[in-house]
Amino acid sequence: MAFVPFDDRDGWIWMDGAFVPWREAKTHVLTHALHYGSSVFEGERMYAGEIFKLTEHTERLHRSANLLEFEIPFSVAEIDAACKETCERMGLDDCYVRPVAFRGPEQVSVSAFHNKTRIAIAVWEWPSYFDPETKRKGIRIEWAKWRRPDPQTAPSTAKAAGLYMICTMAKMAAEKRGYSDAMMLDWRGYIAEATGANVFFVQDGVLHTPRIDAILDGITRQTVIELARAKGIEVQVRDILPEELAGFSECFVTGTAAEVTPVSEIGEYRFTPGDLSLGLMEDYGRLVRRQL
């Protein structure tokens, strides 16, 4: 498939309450968010005409903005409606949905009292993040050299653009070496998350996943925990040391883009996708398409 730049596509983007042609959806080079990272966003998916857990995503968008000390000038209901209308305007019923809110260009300084909050919603076709065969075999992940920040140094539970700088660096480094992603530790040295996905491990039929005090509490993560507990699978949410990976038999990552994706290796540790991982992968796929 030929590479198509995201700034040169046909279609419409919702911006600040109105639709503008895709190529005209622009902001100034002195936008505060570009210089100081004052931006929050969501990643959502529409399956068969319905955006999965749309309101939960929009509520988190508002929470993230509040953590960055700015307010979004549209309600949750208004943003929900705009997301649906953007998909309809683009003629898509299976797609990726990206709302983003950010401080504009009125003031270029660390202080931002005079900056207005801008918001945009774009949608586009996006097939599975990993091809089905790779997912069933499990992806390869390496260790990231960067760690998730101490929550006393950054709003680590916000889905804030600035927090993804180290994720981009870690993922690009991993891909250069032939891996699909990188696993990050938190500031204390415990397992945190991949660059854009939460992680789960399996030991003797029990799921283990890190606490969320320093990472994003993913909506897919929450959904998988609900699915597992509904099946009678025990879920332990706890601190996990890297050396514990030697005792886990299965591993998978979760996220809107990754969905539920088994993992075959993290650095020196190996896993075999099994019934629990593959079963939850199938359950999640049925759930989002309203077949469960």
C-alpha cells in the first residue's frame, strides 16, 4: 500500500464545532501545544457503525485536559455527537477515531492564561494494528531504555501528548532492531506498559497486570479485566518486577490500536500464546462487534 501523508487526504475534519476540508484543518506554527506539549487526545475505534465505549473515551479526554489545567469548551455529549457525525461525514463504519484538544497560538510562553482551547476530530480507515497471523504467534518486544515518569513529576495518568515523546523514541528504536514494540518500566523499576498498550501476564491460569498509579488506565485494559472476571479468571493487579517474567507462561498487550495482542517475547523472556490469551483475544473481538 502506498504511503499517503496525513496532511494530504480527502475528506473532512471537525474543528471547534464545524467541519473543514481535510487539507485545510490547520493551526499556526506558534501553537502552544507544539512548543510546550499542552495537548490531550484519545484513540477510539468504530466497529460496524458503533464507536466502542465512546463516552468513556470522551470522559477521559476531559479528565486529561483537567489534569493539564485547561478546560474543553464542548461537553461530553457534544463531543460524542461530533465523533459520530465525523464518521458519518467520512462514510466510514469501521475506522479509527482521533479527538485531540490543545492550547492554541494566542500566547507563546510557559504560562498559558491567554490561550484558547482548540479541539479537532479526525477519523480514518485503520485495519488491525498487527496482521492476524502475527497476532496469533505473538509479537516480539524489547526493553525500552526510557522509564515512565514518577507521578510527582508529570501527570502520568493523563493521555497527554507530551508523555508520548519517550514512547515514540522507544518504539522507533525497537522497530529499527526488528521488534514490534518496547516494554517500559516505571520510575521504581517495576513493569509499566508498552509504548502504547497495557500488559498482562499469565501464571497458572491467573492474570497479572501492573497497578495504574504511574500509567494510563486503558479502556481496553478495563474491558479485558471485566471479560476475564466474567469467565471466572482471577486477576491480580500488582507491582511486577522484571525478573518475575521468567515464571509467566503467557503475555499479551491491550489497547485501542493493539486490541488484544499476544506476545512471544520481551527481551530475554519467552512466552507461548495459549488458551487464555487467545480466548480473551477472541472474546474481545466478538464484544466490540456486538457478537458476545
